[in-house]
Amino acid sequence: MRSKKTKFIFVTGGVVSSLGKGLASASIGALLENRGLDITLLKLDPYINIDPGTMSPFQHGEVFVTDDGGETDMDLGHYERFTNARMSRLNNFTSGRIYHAVIQKERRGEYLGKTVQVIPHITDEIKSCIRQAAQGMDAVIVEVGGTVGDIESLPFLEAIRQMRYDVGAGNTVYMHLTLLPYIGAAGEVKTKPTQHSVMKLREIGIQPDFLICRTDREISREMKDKIAMFCNVDPGNVFTSPDVKSIYELPLELHRQGIDERLAETLNIWTRAARLDRWEDIIRKVYSPGRGEVKVGIVGKYVDLKESYKSLNEALLHGGIANDVKVDLQFVDSQDVEEKGAEALLSGVDAILVPGGFGVRGTEGKIAAVRYAREKRVPFFGICLGLQMAVVEFSRNVLSLADSNSLEFNEHTPHPVVTLMESQVKVQDKGGTMRLGSYACALKPGSLAHKLYGEDVIQERHRHRYEVNNAYRGRLQEAGLVVSGHNPELNLVEMIELPDHPYFVGCQFHPEFKSKPFAPHPLFSGFIRAALAQRDTGRTQA
């Protein structure tokens, strides 16, 4: 076995945020993995929060959950979807987490009376986290969040600057992602923002080896050469990240430009030739599905910001790939359902999904959407809060338990069919204290869930505080609600379904976190298959 000397690829961004550093990093990881390398990815976030768990989706977008219970940046979802790397809490560090670790060490006296400073103590802690994530890997891709020039990013940039001295120039690559804006009035693409971004990076001691320029149009060879000259980069190391219709096209686009070949040469690392047939097949299914289109209504609270449901959106797309059909996502604000009614907003969809969320706003709209799906026999999928709202709806309208609710939304409900977990009752801190990470779920033999998974016991990722109240479990089952999955250790309801319905499934966990384009999650594959059947039935009846 050849010994591994880990190569480090540091990805930074400039000009503006949201350029796609995460997707670029994930794509590079996919290409290197495709060439036979063992890779992992690491996200360094400059914000002071310990993790994004207490941040609003409107502020941060989705919180991605790992098997070990880490609440992490949404880019880790891209990393897992694009590669075989399994993320953990060791793959995402924030400024808050780094400073917290250093302060804890100082309180324990580990610095032997020294004055604790950003350099070397904070930067050493950052480098330690990078090395820890890189153990046993051929290559680690380290993405630094934020934009070059942000004051909060400086300790991370200083740490990655030092890494070249620690591990050697031949084992490091600095890759900088910038914007090439098109100015309509001038009719030109401007390179000056990229030049200034690189200048800022060089001021703090980092000379980028590779540039990836985000653009909405083709860039000439002459313009790339101009960028290379003014930014002191090899002309062969200037690449573009064009706007693509599907994020899964980006690895193919970057490979077409030869970025993986150049990386292998620069890092002097052995790789096999690229084998991208699977990626090409995914793109064919995304762009030219053979079975048309289905419409899925997503009844949620954060529909104005699609990033809030990033993994969910991708998992639905994966379900479409599995069924060779395009999935048209129609986002419906649950508050609008409260005001206008479910029939008015959902009558045109082939399936309804109610995702997770926190807080009372819009919950009655979600309950109305569940009732519409149950009574009109429209395929339904409820995730986390979606399952809880399905239980509340069933209790109210089938069991006739008036004013049934979750204790999260009504502390005085006479029928708390969803209640706070015992372990959560005395919890004061909000950060990192939910039921988080992977838990076992035993599936009921003969149930739809059991047929979809094809397994007796599964492992899925959780992020919640409230559970179905076991005091009502017997009555719910007697009235026809099937508990098709439960956690054997804690005896908690994990899955529900209605057997006399085309597809009525709820799960307390978040299956979207484990779905990949090459391995669509069975619950999403089954859901889209049911939507397809619903569409075809509707056409036949019409």
C-alpha cells in the first residue's frame, strides 16, 4: 500500500458572497474522487455562532445535520451529495467554535501562563482542525466562508497561509473564486473586480494558484490571459464557473476545462483517468426525462428563500431521477393556505409535501394541507413537523378530538397529541440540545415503509424536540393510523402511514439529508412514483 501524503486545496472567495464556493468545492471533490483519490472536505465559517443551529433559515439557509449530530453549514450537504465522503461535526468549524475551544484551554491552564493571542493560538487551533479532518486522506478541500476582505475571515486566511509553510508548497493549492460581472451599458465583461480581489488576497500573503471566475457567458482565451497576467496566475490555471441549469453539470463543465488534470499535475499526485459516465447519465435524466413532469406542492414557512429547503429540493430532484421524470416544485406559503384554503392553492398539484420547521406561524395552513391530501387522496409526504401536523389533523378530524395540537404551539391544548420529549423538559440552552443525528428506526413488516426501504431496521438523521405523544398512540392506531416505524430504544414514533391511501407517509426524521443523485432516497423515490401515478390517473379520468 502506498503511503499517503495529504494534499491540501484551499478555496476562498472574493468580490461578493454566494458565488458558489461550496458547489465548486464539491465539484472538485467529485472529480478528484472520480480519479481514484480518497478525499474529504472541510468548511470554515467566520461567524461567531458555535454552529448554525440557532440561526434563522432566512439568515443562513438550511442547517445540514450529520450522523453524529452536528448542526452544520448547508455546503456540507453539497459535499455529501457530490461525493462519497461522509461528513461529521469535524468537517465544519466556525469562529465561535474555534474561540470557544481556545478559551476552554486557557481556563484549564493549557497555555502555561502565556498571553493568548490570535496568532499563534487561534491560528494553531484552526490548523489543528484542518489536520484532524485530513487524516488518512489523499486530498482535503478546505473552503473558507465569507469574502476576502471581511474582517472576521482574517484568522482563517492567516491559518491557511501558514499551512503552506507547515506542509510544503508542493502539497498545497490556493484556489480563488471571483466574479466577472457583465456591464450592460458598456457591453463588456469586467475583470477589475477579480484583479482587486486577488490584490486583497495577496496583501495578506496568499498568492492564488488557481482562479475560478463566475460568469454568465463565455470568456475568451484573450480575457483569461489578461486575468492571468494581472493576477500573476499561470494562464492554464484560469477557469470559469458558468451559470448552469443543473448544479450536477458543474463537475462536467470544470472537467471539460481540464481543472482536475491541472490539479493533479500541480500537486504531483497520481490519479487514474476520469470516468464521468454516471455524471453524464444524471444530466441526461435531469435535462431530458422520458416520462414528462409532475407537480409537487411544498407547503412550508420559508418558501420565499429556496435555500432554506436545499437538501429537500435536491432529494425531490433525485426522486425524479429515479423515476425518469421532471419534478416541478411549487412552493406554497402555509399562511396563504390559512387565508385562501387548500383547494384554491393545491388543486393543481400531483403530490403534497409538508416539510419541517419551527414556531407556530403557518401551522394551521399545514394542517389544512394535510387534510386536503388525506381526503382528496393526493399523495402526501410529511417530514418532521409535517408528520406532527399529520397526527394533529388525524386526531382532530378522524378521532374527533377537538383542539388537538402540539404543546409547541398550544401549551393549554386539551389533547397534546404531540409533546415535548422527557429529556427536553428541563433544557435551557437552545443550541445543540435537540434530538440530533442518526437514530435507529425499526420498520413494521408489510408496511409501505418496509417495502420502500427493503430493510427491517434503518438509520436516519433527526433534528427536533417534540414527539408523538405515546399516550394517544393506541387510539390513533385503532382509528387506522399505522405506526410503520419506531425507535426501539426510546419507544418513539418514527414513521406513520395510512394503508388505504395512494401514498400517505410521515417521518419524524429528515431523509433528505441522506439522498444523493446516484442513490435517491427510497422515500422520495416512492413519493415521486406515487405523484406520477396520480398524474396519469388524473389524465385518464380527464
